Amino acid sequence: MGGWAIAVHGGAGVDPNLPLNRQEEAKQLLTRVLNLGISALRSNLSAIDVVELVVRELETDPVFNSGRGSALTEKGTVEMEASIMDGPKRRCGAVSGLTTVKNPVSLARLVMDKSPHSYLAFNGAEDFARQQGVEVVDNEYFITPDNVGMLKLAKEANAILFDYRIPASGYETCGSGIESPIQMNGLPISVYAPETVGCVVVDREGRCAAATSTGGLMNKMIGRIGDSPLIGAGTYACDLCGVSCTGEGEAIIRGTLAREVGAVMEYKGLGLQEAVDFVIKHRLDEGKAGLIAVSNKGEVAYGFNCNGMFRGCASEDGFMEVGIWE
């Protein structure tokens, strides 16, 4: 075994005009949670415990899009989702449609540990949370003034798109009043996609784990489920590696992105960074995304095909990096 390694992310697809103070705030949070995970690993906490611990901390801070600070639905409410996976025996748990659970990743952990299922959603997940006695809060707790403003902008942009009535062809002219409309499933949409969070860890025993949590897309339809709670898409861990993805959820789902990293390591014999690079290049079609990964050898890697990804990584040999851009 090559010792422990850890990586965290706060989302891929970063506004190139993001103010410097916002960049610094994000890097400070990434550094803080990275050091939290490092301290836990040095204390011999297991990989699955460390990914939950780190993602809980990210959910509690409103800087990124998970827990408090989650993106808002078209109705101005929050619907959160998360998943967690333990590489040994590929145990997993996932939740969607949460509106009151303070830390979605911990409910996902309870689905894995305390239920006969792998995935609970909406009312069933909320009921399970209350049965398990997890901390719940009013939906307003998750809503920040920044996100209320972003929702207003997203709605205004959508109004322009809807005024063009989105023709059956010639999408490139649609929404010409908006610079570079986002494309999803080949259709132009105008939603703000703030940053998902995730963590991957391999501990000293070579056990890999991964966890991902998000509020989803700003101005998303009620009931929309993205890649973050989907095992094999947004999150995956096995004997070889642990992976957490971020970016255009629909493209990540189509490419089963997280599982693909493990698959090409297993079936093509690629190393961790080679596998990450291969998957980012060949499995996203025209989608934009990024991912972080660790291997059972104590390696850490990341990749993205967009203009930036909030990330931090470290390993037991003393390597540590926190960054946003290429």
C-alpha cells in the first residue's frame, strides 16, 4: 500500500470573471477541509468516515452548492441530493429530494448502514431521516441571499429564451440576446450551475471511498435528479479507486463517468491519472465536467475539460495542492 491520499472538489465550470475575493474564499475553505481530512487520516480514521466528515463540513459552509447555500429550484426552494460509497464490498447509499435534512451526506451514509436499500428519495428519504433522528431544519436555512439573486437572474434569462420559443432546429440562434447559452442534452437552457462538492479518500489500509453532495442546478425543475446521487455516475468506489464527479450532470449520467474510471483501470490496465484523462477525453461527448480520484496505491488525480475546477488534494508523502484553474 502506498499510504493515504485525499482529494476534495467544490465544482467544475468556474466563471472566468469570478472576483478574486471569491476565489480566495473558496481556496481557504478547500484548504480547511483538506486539512480536516488529513488530520483524520493521520488519526487512522477509515476512508468512509473521512469522506463523510469532509463533505459534512462542506455542506455546512455556504460557499459551495450543497447543504446550506444549495441552488434553488424554479419555485425558490431547495432540493438536495447526495451519495456515498465504500470501496470494500462496494456498499453505497444515496438520497434525493431532501428539503429539511441539514447534512444530506450523513443521511446517505445511514441509508447504506441502517436500511435494506441503496437509495431513498423525497418523502421516503425525509421520513427515514426522522426515524433515524438526524438533524433537520426549515428549508429557509439552506437559502442564501446570493442564491436568491442568482435565481432572479436565471429566471430573467429563461424568459428571454422562452420568448424565442426554442425552434426545432437552429439552436445556435436561439436566445441570441444571451452570450453562450448553456447546452444540456443538446438543447439550449439558461440555468446557473453552481458548484457541487465531493471528497475521495484512500486510507492506510488501501480502502477507497467517495462521497458527493449538491443542491443541483439553479432554477431547475422540481423533482430534477442529477448525477451526484447516482452510483456509477457522480460517485463510485471499489477495490481499485474512489471517484467523485462534478459538472454537467446529464452528461455525467450518460457517460457513467465515475464507474468508467474504475472500469478502464480494471479492463484496460490504465494507471489512475491515465484513467482519469481517458474518461474526461472519451466519455463526455460534448459535456463539460471534472472529477477527482484516488487509487488503492495511495495515488491522487483529477481532470476536467472546462475552464476550471475548485479542488484540493494531498497524499501521505507530503504532496498538497489547492487550485482552481489549469
